[in-house]
Amino acid sequence: MSMIKDMKTYLVARGVSLPIYLGSIPADETECAGLYRYAGKAPHKEAGIECIGLQVRTRAQSYEDALAAINLISSMLGSIGDEETGGDAVNIDGTKYARVYPMQSAYSLGSDEAGVWEIVQNFEVNVIE
């Protein structure tokens, strides 16, 4: 299982047209998203659920475009397993993702020396083992 690869597959299948990078974003890339795996919470062994951290970053020439991209990705990922919105768990490449939910709202990391804006949001991904 490669959680970030699976999340990219999910997003692309739902129409995200931005280039999506895994683990790093090239410094010269301006209009894109990046997916990063990081430490999550301890697994819920009795329930058979692994809790993985996912960070999504978007980059764009304007703050508004970077924010629109992160909001689109957040709404798509946040619908996985969200009973309130009717979202179901999903199976991607043999791995069952029970729930993906944001840990906080998206926030700006500001712009770099080239004026490219970066916005980030962290998620918890619950995987059924």
C-alpha cells in the first residue's frame, strides 16, 4: 500500500487536473499539488484501523488559485467515509480507506521569492488493515 499514491489515483479519477507530486514538489513548479505522508496516530488495533497522516500542499501564482485548489482537494478527500455527506469508504488498489478527514482548515505558508503561493492542509487517513 502506498497511501499517497492511492490518494493521487483517487483525485485524478475524480477530475483533478493539476499535476500531483508525491513526496516533494519541484522548486520550479508553480501550478500543482503535492501529497506527503507523515506520522499519524497509534493504530486502533482492536478495530483493525491504521491512522496515517497526510499533508496536501497546493502551489499557484495567485493566493486565490492555490486556495481554490486546496479547497477542491479537501472536499474530495473529506468525502471519503463521511456519513454526514453520504460518502462511503473506498477501495483503491486493494486497500480499503475507511475515512479521510481534515485535521484543521487549510492555511497559507505564504509566497516564495518568485511570488508563488503555497497553501497546506493536514488530514488523518483511516485504513482498514
